[in-house]
Amino acid sequence: MKPLREANMSGRPCGLSGRAIAERSSKNAGILAIDKRNAFVIGKEHLVAMWPFAGRGKDYQKIAMFVDADILDIERLTNILERHDLLVKWEAGKWRFTNEQH
């Protein structure tokens, strides 16, 4: 696996790509045993933070389903977005997956 690509901005790590979020989320993943094999389970907040990178309609639909179901820990999601310097981008595009007007 390639090393984590991060910069340091104002004393906090800042991911340079969606890969940084994916790598960090895999480090924090839980392990689920399935048929004598281990599967890594990434938290829903990390998944939601990664989906906008693809920019596909179906990814925005998945985000909307998570938001509508009210299953996200918004504080955790916000921390992930801030850590990777994505909060401004999230706020600018959240009209795609919430009822807020553009």
C-alpha cells in the first residue's frame, strides 16, 4: 500500500485526496468474522465522507439515504471532513443530498 499522502495545515493533518480518507478509515475499521474470514467494516461517516469524490449521482443518493435515515453521527462526520479539509466542499454541495435549497 502506498504511504498516506497528507499535508499539515495549521497543526492538523490534511488529506490530499480521497485516498487519504480511505486509508485512515481502514485503520479505524472494525473487523467482522464471516465464514472463518475477517472482513474490515468501515464506519458510515467515513463512507459518507468518501462518496462525493466520485461525483456520481448514485453516491449522492446513498448520502441522501443516510441523511434521511438520521443514522449519522454528525459530530464525527464533521470532524472527518475538517481533518481532511473538506468541510467547505461538503457545505457547498450538500444541496444535492439534503432538502436545503441551492
